[in-house]
Amino acid sequence: MDKVLSTRIDEGIIKRVHLLSQKLNTSKKAVIEAAILLYCQRIEEENRIDVLDQTFGSWVREESPEQTVKSARNKFKESMERHH
């Protein structure tokens, strides 16, 4: 899903993005996305950053999926009873 990003960018950079998109016959969005992906890749390689390795643990839970669902359902029921 695409989202809107609002930022102030130097006018010279905007002109370069526009010219590059015309030369490549592509959108400015495609130019910016490609540039950011290349920049991220370079920074990750230079600094030995592994995004997957850093975020993988966020999915590890001590409780089973069934316990998570049961807990969420109980909280939902409680909130409905409070406001009923």
C-alpha cells in the first residue's frame, strides 16, 4: 500500500529527480523509491545492519497463538460488558 510522505527537499534535488524520471521515462515516485532502496542497501552493508535479524524477535511470544486469541477475546468481552 502506498502512503503519502511529506518532506521539504532542496529545489535542486527536486529538479534532478524530475529530469531523471523524464530521461528514464518513469515516475518520480519510482526514481525516489529506487534511490532510497539503494541508499538503505549501502548503509546496511557498510554498517553490517540486518533489519530482519533486528526485528525477528518481535514475533517471538511466550504464549501460544490460542492463548493470545483467548486473551484478546476476553478483553473484548470485558470492554463490551463495561459499555453495555
